[in-house]
Amino acid sequence: MHIHYPRNSVQISLLYSIIFVGVLIVFATFLGKETVKIVTDIVYIPVTAAQVALSAGLCLRFRQAGNHGKAWLFFLGFSISWFIAETIWSTYELVFKISPFPSLADVFFISGYPLLFCFLIYYLRPVTRAISRRMIISAILISVAISIPSVYMAYDFDPKVSMLENTLATSYPIADAILLVPALIGVALFFRGEVNFTWSLICLAIILQTIADAGFQLTTFTNTYYTGHPVDIVFLWSYLLFSFGVYDHIKIFKKEKIDSEFKELRR
């Protein structure tokens, strides 16, 4: 007897969540920029909180040893860091009515990048033999090609802009470019059957995050960004992919535990 893992239910739930968030922000847009700003800022908090809760549950429930155990601890740290950042960002906009950039939120956003990078490295370690030199070079070239215009847009040549603002602004596309390399490798490995669905969701989330950051920089550069802009939908989708990636991993281990217990009963 085998316990079948209902992966389709995860995919369907993810699809419904993506549609719901997209429709919600679009609907709020028709009610005005102030309304969509409030809705978007509020939505960020439960979406990122869910990611923290799922990550914490995974770490506490399974307490895995080895590379995967360390990987998920780093992912939990990253989730907490960005949850705090999003909460601070929303508080600045909704409560204090001031621009959240630059602010304390940037400290937590930037802090999350090395934690997420460590997660990616630890998670990739078991499949390093499947990673070819061509795959690495291709991922680096794509990442560099994307990062150059992003860095240019992020840096403001206006002397009135402080060094801190320019440093922070250019840090994001550089950090995205670094994360994009292992993320692209992970997606390539998924299509080759080397890694699981969990890995593909998290790597796709990073790719979406990179696209959203580039869109944010472009709209900021052209003075067309506002909270609730379609770019924010992509940011929220990336958080959903992160959360469902973790949830999928929890489902995998539940299945493995049930199968193991059933085998023990049959002995």
C-alpha cells in the first residue's frame, strides 16, 4: 500500500491564490490610488507572515540535520527578515505617512539576501554533480545582462541624492543578480528532473522577485511607481510561491513519514 501525495491540490491552491491576489489589487486600483495603497500595504503583512509561519513550522516539526536542515533555518531567517521589512514599510506609509525609502525596512531587506543565498547554496549541495560548467556560465551571463541596466537605473546621478540612498538603491539589483544565478540553475535542474517541485517554486519566486525589482526600478526611474502598481502584484506572487514551496516540502515529509510508519507496521 502506498500513500499518494496530492500534489495537484497544492498547484490548484497556488493558482487560486495567485488569481485572488491579482484580482484584489486590480479591483482596488479602480477605487483610487489611496485605496490600492492601503489594500496593497495591508496584504503584504499576512502574505509574508504566512511564509514565516510555514517556514517555522517546517523547522520545528522536522528538525532536519545536514545540508537541508541548515538550508531551511537560513530560509526561516530570510522569511522573518523580509516580514519585518514589509511590516516596517507598510507602517511608514499607512501610519506615519512618510516615504519608506530609505528606512529601517532596507536594513531587513538587505539582511535577507545573504540568508536566502545561503539557503540556495546548502540546498544545491546534494546535486552539485548535476550542475555543469555550461549551466553555471549561462546563468551568470543572463544574470549580468539583467543586472547592468538595473544598476544603471537604480543609481541616481543627481548630486542632491545622498550616498546612502544610492548605495541602497544599487545594492538591490546586485543582490538580485547574485541570487538569480543559483535560481536559474535550480530551474534548469528541475526540468532535468534533478530537483523537486519545492525547489522549482522557490527558484521561480526568486526570478519573479528579480523581475519585480527591475520593474520597480524602471517605474521609479520614470516617476510612474505608486504602491499598488502592477509591479506589486509580481512581488506578492513571489511571496506566494515562496510559501507554497515551503508548504509543498511539508507535504512531502508528511507523506514520507506516513509511508515509513506504515512500513514499520507491516514488519
